[in-house]
Amino acid sequence: MEWFYLFLATTCEIFGVAIMKELVNTKNKLYLLALIVCFGFSFTFLSLSMQNIAMSVAYAIWTGAGTAGGAMIGVLFYKESKSFLKLFLIAVIIACTVGLKFLS
């Protein structure tokens, strides 16, 4: 169950980052509420996952997957640059995240 909590924490973080971008672009106060909810759930699920996953592993996976997910949303939905090097380094982050999961 702890890995599912970590998955939910990461998903909420990625949605929170996407909502943050919309808040910056539109200044719509509803996005602020959604941002607070997303990050609140993200930290809640992260803390639940840390009950049975080492903090170093859970936090590294949460930040790594969140970074990769946020970067991919930027490339896919906000037309941010998608150079080979950028995509390669995102793939490295994902590979390291998967590696941490298998080592723990």
C-alpha cells in the first residue's frame, strides 16, 4: 500500500505543478485553491508512504518523478523546448527513480 501512496503523492505533485503554471498564466483564484489541495494531498500521501519506505528512497522517488513529470507536462502542454539532451536527462531521472524502487 505504501508504494500506492507514493504514486498518489507524486501524481498530486505533478498536477499541483501544472495547476501552478495555470495560476501564473491566468491569475484565477480557483487555481490557488486547487494548488493548495493538490500539494496538501501530495504531502499527506508522501508522509503515509514513509511509514514503510525509507525516507531517503521515498523522497528521492517523489522529487525525481515529480521533476520528470513536471518537465514532461511543460514539453507536452506548454511548448517548452524539447531538445534531445533535455529528453535524455528526463529519461535518466526516470531510470534512476525506477532503480531506487527496485533496490528498496
